[in-house]
Amino acid sequence: MRTKLALMFVVALVATLAAAQQPTGPQGATAAPPAPPAAAAKAVETAQPLMEVPEKIKDFGIVAKGEKLKYTFAIRNTGKAPLEIREVRPTCGCTVASYDRTVAPGASGKVSAEVDTSAFSGVISKVVLVFTNDPTTPQLSLILKAEVRSYVEVLPRPLIFFRNVMQGEQATEKVTLVSVDGGDFKLTGIDTAGGPYQTSFRELPEKERDANRKGSQWEVVVTVPVTAPEGTLNHKLTVKTTAAKAPEVTINVSGNVRPVVQVIPAEVNFGIVNAGAPIGHNILVINNRQGTELQLSDVKVDSDVFTTEVMPQQAGQRYLIAITLKASAAKGQHKATLKFTTNDPTRKQIDIPVVATVQ
């Protein structure tokens, strides 16, 4: 027991002497251990890329409509690891972009963008999204701005609408091309893009000009001729000019060329029907010529399995022709033609295909 107590006394004495030798700070506090060297602190840091873009917005100011805006944005890497440009995504189909996929530490790369202004007017702002491996800026927006102006303007608007043009009748519309900046220009031709149009142009004399506008003024005449086929009008006419900032000016044309005598539908198809029961189908005949009275005659189908009946809906303007497949029709496919004549000189004879399959 005495030996054990002696040993404990010695251990306590040694601990007391060691504590007395420690350096102390103010008011006897134990001093903090020395800080590790700066090199050791840097060693524990993870190397990362750091993207810097000196110019994120490019403003082109006032530009001519149709001009292609091109710009290259500088991308700097001020970090300690390679900068990866993972994706560049334009937010508009009119913008194309190319870019450097990797930018080394301390180096500069680029993102190039282009905007076609042909379809725009007024102030535009197009955004290109840039995605990177920079943890502080994983996504960045680059912006191209401009005010798009047409230096040759179409008045009253760059659209000609032909509403319900009758087949065999001529229709004409006019627009005027004026200089926005007061400059002089000439027209050299018109491309009708395959549309059924006749076009002409002339420079307006002083007495026909808009006195509030300076510079050249030209009249463009667009005509749908009597030979235009039935159908929809939807074309872009391109007017060629000598204006440096507007060598081409677009005029949109839309509308319809309707037949004077319209038949709906253009074909009668009964489809597959069961034998033993009569089945009917209606055809609507419309007179589109105002101020005239349409008359139908000799309405018949050139097959004895069908019968017809004419039912006026509006005297001289609208008729229903009921076609009935007889219950006695034999099994198999029946093809025939509904024929009738009219008093309209543009469509005297009308033939409508008729088809039915009996099972």
C-alpha cells in the first residue's frame, strides 16, 4: 500500500512541474500553438475554375432589317482548374452559336453568336445561355440587343389580303414603298415566289406623293388574274431595290380564290355499307357570284343503283342534292358519277365522283 501511494505522489509532482514550464499568455492563459505555414493552407484548398466575362450584353443600336448581327463574347478563366463550357443554348431559333469547350487556367475562350433580323421589327433582345463547371457561376446569360428598322417601309402595311376572289374574275391591290430615312432608291423587280400574280411598279410623281415624307416613293400593284386557279393564296413577294440597307423588301400576300359555283364535298364516298337498307348522302351546291341566280338541270347519277333529289335551300343561291344508294344494290363496289349542268358560263358542267361498297 505504501509503495502504491508513493508512486502516485511522484506522478502528480511530475505533472505539476511540467505545467509550470508551459508559456502563458495574458492573465496566465496558455498560449495558442503557432499557425501552419501559408503553403500548407493552400495545399488543402481544391483547385477550381473561375469564369469572368468582361461584356455580357452587346447592344448593336439601330440596324437594318435583314442584317445578320454577329458578335464574339470573351470568356476568361481566372481560376486554377480548366473551365468547361458544357453547353451553349440559344433561346431563339434565329440565333446560332459556337464556342470553345475548354478554357485553360489563365487563358481566354470565346462564345460566338449570330442573329438574323429578317423576321423582326423594333427593339429585340436575344439571349444565349452558357452552362459551365464553374461552381460559382454554373449558368450565364449573354444578350444581343438591337433596334431593327426597315429602311424601306411598305404602306399601309406589308400585307395584301385578297378576300374571296371569284375564279375567273380579276382582283387588284396596291401598296406604296417609301424611304424611312429620306433617301432615294429605285425598284428593279418583283419575285412572286411562284404565286399566280401579275405585278407592276412605278415611281410616284410629286402630285401623288405623301407630302409628309421625304425621299423616294414607289407604287406596287399586285393583281390576281382571271386565270388564277381555285385555292388558297399564301405567298411572300420579294421587291428588289437599290437601297443599300434594304436591297429586298417582303410583301406578304394571302387570301382565297373561290369557284363561282362551289360544290361540297368534291367527292361522295359512302364507304362500306350493309346490303338491304337504303343509305343517303348530301351534296351542297353554292352560288358565290353575288347578284346572279344559279339554276341546276339534268341532275342524275350514271348508275341505276343510285337515286337523286334536288332540294333548294335558298332560291338561286344554295341547293342540296340528296344521293341515295338503293336497298337493292348488289354486293360489291359501285363507282358512278353525279352529273348536272348550270346556267353559269364559268362552270356549265359539273361531275362529282360517287363510290359505295356493299357487303
